[in-house]
Amino acid sequence: MQNVIMDKDILKSTFASMTNGVIVVDRDRRILFMNPSASNLLCNGDEDYTGQDIREFIPNSELHKVLETEQSSIGVKMEIAGAQYMVNRTPLYQDGRLMGAVGVLQEISQMEHYRVLLKQMEQVIESSADGIYVVDKNGLTLFVNSAYEEITGFNRNDLIGNHMADLMKEGYFDQSVSLLVLEEKKPLSILQKIDNKKDVIVTGNPVLDDSGSIEMIVTSVRDITQLTQMSKELRKAKSFSEMNHNRFTYSVDETGEKVIFQSSQLTEIIHKVKQVAPFPTSLLLLGPTGAGKEVLANLIHDYSDRKDKPFIKVNCGAIPEHLLESELFGYEKGAFTGANSDGKIGLLELADKGTVLLDEIGELPLPLQVKLLRVIQEKQIQRIGSSKVKQLDIRIISATNKDLKELVNQGSFREDLYYRLQVVEIHIPPLVERPDDIEVLMDHFFTSFCKSYNIQKEMAPETREMLKRYSWPGNVRELKNLVESMIVSVPPLTIEAADLPPHIHRAARITGDNSETSTNLKQRVEQYEQNLIKDALKKETSIRKTAKTLGIDHSTLVKKLKKWGMDASW
């Protein structure tokens, strides 16, 4: 009997010491027992509760369902007196008969608060634009957010639970900042290559426990692939800008130059250009200085599918030999004494996906001919001082006024490079061999410069004839420069033969041009008269004074000036 009493006391003390509320009801939902925790919660510690219906204290109690079904109800959330509780309900049996039900109340308000807070934190982490990657103190993956999945393309289910060293072996990433943080025990940032495709910056921060030991590492991951690409484009644009100010090389934009021709020779050449331009074949342009090789190279580029890509022009003869290699191939920082601290992108690399014009290719030194041959054959380039090889896709157009075959025979130009460059050879004849083009070019440049300088002038027939008969040793370039010079330097509106430079007249006399003697006396007298009047006009301040100085009537002078197209409005 004493043992039974002791057991009851122990049982009562046990229930009294529980922080969870315990309620026992009979089959009619009348309260049989409540421990102090339940009594304090439901009836302010008043023990006069025996026999009362549980619904008096908990209106939304569902103990009756347990009594009806004899099925337990575990882990049901319920709000009681403004607080959150977890309620477990079980049937109570005695000697196999249902006697009532037991309800256990556990306050979870604080737990619920932390649960909501944890959920909010998870939502914050999930909404982060940066990837979040968490590992434990042993290097095992604990958590990965959706941004990390999106950045890397990896599925979190393939990562969580795996050790970082194993994931590195499987090729997910090339190095782990988490393992470095575990080793060095401090925050670290590294550049990481994801799946050999994306560049990311990864920052690992250790989370310490109360003893100061690492408990976990939280890593933030930011995709900088686009930033890296933009940085490369910026460096490339900077190189283009610097190159535009470089006295040795320049890049081509839209120059507005047109290929003007009428001769059958140029017609045939243009047809050939249109035929070969769409293909990435190497072309060799041969012809004398000023014949239009560069203009033709522009045309080839414009007719190709590379017209929206870079077009780099390099004058191999203008760049000093000791600079040519670094200009063409570029270099890494510290590659040689005096090298730019940031390194430099070479002209060939700048032209990737585009076209390169190697003008005066015959001036290229032999050592660089070997390197250029390797670029053409292997479609790769390697900067000075670098061990990295970069794939290169460029179309090479070469131009020269020299006989490359003769240079090959002399041993100053590699034969294998010559045949690589000369897949398609186009020879541009000098202007003297295509006289049909002289007049159309002359008219084109004359109209173009008059429009550019907002000047209205014309050429006398004698001037035009003399220019058509000239041999033009400087070819199209000489013709263009002469027309511009006449327009800006000859004051009268009509450019006479006498206004042409002396070397044009000398060339005419040497070649047996009898333009002066064939001109009749009247024309020669008129030309002489014009020159006298021009000189007098320069000295006097008005036409009237000029007429007086010349000893002729004012009206006569005005008529002459109008006839010759000279200004008579003084």
C-alpha cells in the first residue's frame, strides 16, 4: 500500500514539474485532471475545475474527435490565450476500455517565431542575386540557393552532402574558396572558372562558434562573365583608340572612298573582287604606289561577311623593326624592358573575326615572316612573354609595290609565306595604262572637293586636256592631291592650264606634248592677257583702279572678267 501511495506521489510530482500542460478528460469531455502548467494557462491556477467541460476553457478543443475515433492526434497547432501551442491528443484506456483522453500542450510561440524568422531568412537568401553556397567545418555542402543554380547551371541536389574536394575532382569548379578558408582560417576571395565556361568571383567568410572555431563557411558567388567580356572589349577599344593616335598604324572606319573607274582593266578587277570577297581566302594586291591598293582592300572587306568586324591596316614598312613584333603580336606585362605594365593586345589579335591589311608586306623582316606564317597555318597567336595560345580567325590581305617573286629569289622573302599570301593575286595597273579612268577620277575628285570646301569652280578645256595627257607617275594618289591643290590654291573660278604646277608643263614638253605651240596665237595672247590682269588685280583695291593701271576702259575689263569666269563685283 505504501508503494502504491509512493507511486502516486511520484506520478503527481512528475506531472507538477512538467512545463507542458497535461489535461485528462473523461468520455464526456469533463476534466478529471490538469497539471499546474495547464491550470495556470487555462484557469489561473484555480483547482476548481474538476468535472467541468473542457470547452469552457478551450472552446475550439477537438478532444471529442479522439473520443469518437479513438485515434491519436499529434502535432496540431492551436492558439490558446493569444499564444501558439502544439497539441498532442491521445485516447486513455483502463483495462482495455476507453476511459477518456489525454491532451498535452506545448507552447511553441518562440519556436514559431524562430521558424517564421528562419523561413524569412531562407526567402531572403533565395531572392539574392548572388549565389550563396554554405559548407560545414568538414567541407561538406550544406546549402545552395537558386541564384547559384542559375549562375552555374548546377542542380543543388547534385551538390548538397558532397565534399568540396570531390566536386572539384568531378570538374564542377577549378578551385574551392571554402577549402582555402578552412586552411587559412580567414575570409578570402578568388576568381573561379565554372564548368570551364563562366567566370565568377567567389568570397568565402568563416562563421565561428562561441569557442572561436569555424562552424561553417558561407560563400557568395557573383557572375562576372559579362563584366570580364566588357573589360576585354574596353581594353580592345582602348587599344583601337591608342592605335588611331599611333603614327605607325591605324584602324579603318568608314572612309567614304569609292572605287571610281571606267576602264576595262578595272572592270575586270572589280568582278574578280566581288567573286572572291565572300571567301576568307588570303589575297595579294600588287601595283605601284598610289594605284589604289588600299581602296581595293576596303572594297574587299566591305563585300565580305566580315564587313561589320574590325579592319586593321598595318604598314609594315613604316613601323621600326624593333617595334613591329610587339605591335603585331602584342605582349604580356613585364615581357621586356619598357613594356606597358598592363601588357598590350597585338594588332592581329585586335582584328579577330575581321580583316588585316598588311601593306608593304615586302618590308616584313624574315623572323616575323616565320611567325606570320605560323599564324596563317595554325590560326593561332601567342603574345610575347605568354605561354597561352589564342585561336584566331582573321582574313589577311597583303599589298606591295615590289616584285615578291624577285624578293624570294634574293632570299629576303620566304617562298612558303609568299604562296600562303598569294592564294588570289590581283594586279592593279598604273594609271597611265588605264587612261579611260583619268577623266572620271578627275571629275569625281573635283566635284568631291568643291562640295567639301563649298567652292564652285571649273576647269578650262585646255587644263583638262593637259591633265589627261599627263603620265601620272604617282597614280591615283597624285591625281587626287593635285585636284585638291588646284581647288584651294587657284583664286579664279576657272582653272586654266597656266595654273597647273611647273612639273606638269615640263612633263608635257619632255614627252613631246605640243600643247603650248599647238595653241593658236589668239589663245596664247588671251592667256598672257589673263595673267597680266590677275597680277594687276592682286595689286589694286578695285576693278576701276585696275583698269586705269592697265590703261583700258573699266567696262572692257569687266567684260573680260565675266568671260573668264573671274569675280567682277569689286
